[in-house]
Amino acid sequence: MDTSAAHARGHERLHDQTRARLAAAVGSDTAELGRTAGEAAHRLHESGQEPDFEVRSADFATDPFFVCADRYWRQRFTDSPSSATALACARWIATHTTAGCRSAVREQWALGNGFINRSHLETHEQLDEAARAVMGTPEAADLALTVLLYNAGKLRANFAFDDLNVVLTASALATAAGPHRNEAVVLALRSFAAFGSRSLTAEHARDLLDRAWAAPGRSRHVVDVCLNGLAVSVPFDGRGELLRRLSQEAVDTDPKNHMFRFRLATAHHLCADHDEALVHLDAALALLAQSGAFSRELLLEQYLVKRDAIQEARLRAVREAEHEARWQRQDAANADLERAMHRSSVRAVELVAVFTSAIAFAVGSLQVTLSGTLKLRERLWLLTALGAGLAIFALLIVGGTWLITRSRSRR
């Protein structure tokens, strides 16, 4: 009995110290706040104690209590990336978060930890077992939603589009989530699955996207999942322009969100506007460096890969433009050469016609002059008629050649 009481007092003392340390960190800069919250989370995890304080926001920059709880549950998920851990996290969220931030905390932890632990996928049987574990409790729908989002986050990170669609629409977890299946975050995830699937249509995906985008009070996670679905979608007409329009709307609403900047850069890349894409991607990298994102290194790697792709596409576009200009110059030179050769051929035909007429006239006039018994006047008239006929012949040849070449030149 004394030992149990001592343990209880030790745990209470740890919680009191944790709350005092976190309260003292309020107002600190992001780095100091994160360090203090991380140390407190580590002590709680090492002692086997869940955080015993209330979380009132989902702000990484200013709320040390949220950051501490975030670090604690990240370690729990790392140790055991299962639906059982997601269920324990869901129960903690239900009792330790205020109503105003509960949805934001749920989406942040479920989707974020799903992304981090994406290599630990669970079978349909394990998901059914998780669904049975929440049945019969008053908050069954809320608990099921958290577990559903956690596993959806894994499938989303693995681009398992068809499996994601099945889990969100036909699994026991989705059934247990009840009315939450129509929440904006679920609709956004379904649109993501539909955009990437080869068996679902782009029209169906667009309808889900529109419903999620138009949802009142949509969260930043809903916006990001919608934009992510367009970014990885099977190609369809207008995809780049749609992503650019929605990403610009998201950036205008939240200009300091590095992920929205990244999505806008992706949109410009799809639209072949490489210079603008680099501007927004560099802005995303700068914002990421200032953020307290729990998966900063993973995101940094993703952003840098996209930056390399944009630069490569930009260089390829420059080279293609140079080749196109070179071919245009070559085509122009070939056309000039063709026209010059054509004119030369025409002049040659005209010259041959005139020269042939002159030779015929010379030969004919010589015969008229040197032979026959015609008088001089008659011979002169004959020579004149002969010269006129040959001149008309030469003019017909020259005129006909000009008419033919003129119509070809116009074409």
C-alpha cells in the first residue's frame, strides 16, 4: 500500500513539474518551446505516464502543451504503430482536448503519424478487430474516426488509392464512424483516392473534391489533402489549371503555410511555368525552415526532390526552345534557298526560250536570204513574219512560265 501511494505521489509530482515547465515556456521562441516540450514528453514517456493536462489549441509555434502532447504521442506511435495505439490516442483526445481544437488535433495526429508510420500497414482483419474494440462505447463514432484517419494516413502516404477507397467506404471502421463519414476530411481523403485510382472517374473525384472544399470551416488538413489528390492524380484535362487555382486560393488564405506553397509550385510545374514554380518552391523551403513541423526532414527531402524535377524540366524547356529556334532558322534558310533555285530555274527556261527563238530566226532568215527567187520586199516581209512569230512564241513561253510560277509562289 505504501509503495503504491509513493508511486502515485511520484507521478503526481511529475505531472505538476511538467505543467509548470510547460507554462513557463509560453511565449518562448519556437526552438526553445520545442526543446522544453520535447524534454517533458520524453520524461512522461520514460515514466509510462500519459500527459495529464488539457490541450486548447493545435499550434506548434505558441502552445507548449500541444507540442508536448504531440511529441509524446509521436513516440508512442513509433514504439507501436498500430490501431491499438491510435485507439489509446483517440481516448486521450476525447478527454484532454477542448471542443474547439479537437478536430484539428485529431487530424494532425492521425494523418501525421500515419504518414510517419506508413510502412506499418495493417490487414483488413486487424482493422475489423479495431472496429470491434470501439463498439458499444458512448464515443464509439469519435474513436472510430481517429483510428480510421490514422490508417487512411498510412494508405495515403503509400499511394494505395484503391485500398484507401475501400477502407473509407466499405470497412467496419468506416461503418463505426457513422455520421463522421460525411465530414470534410473523409470526403477529402475519398477524393484523393478517386483521383489516383484507375477504376474511378475524374468526375467522381471532382464531385468529392467540391464537397470537401465547400465544407464550412474546412481545416488546413482538408485543404492539403484536396490539393495533394490533384497533385498525384491520374492526368485529366484542366488538372494543372485547377490545382493552380485552388492552391493560389489556399496560399491567399494562409500565406505562411509551407505545404500550400509547395502545392502551388507543383501546380505551376504541371502548367510548365517553371520559373514561377521555383519561386514558390523556394518560398516553401524558407517557410519549412521556420516551422515546427514534426516531419520536417521528410518534407524537406520531398521538397528538394520536386525542386530538382522543376529545374530539370526548366533546363529541358530551354533546350527545346533553342532547338525549335534553330529548326525555324534552318527552315527559313531552306525556304530562301528553294525560292532562289526556283527563280533560277524560271530564268533558265525563259533564257532557253529566247535563245531558241533567236537561233530559229537566224536559221530561217539565212535560208530566206540565200535561197529562192523572191524579191527583196517579199523577203523582208517573210523575215518580219518569221521574227514576229518567233517573238510571239518566246513571249508565250515566258508568260506561261511566269503564270505557273506565280501561282506556286502564292501557294
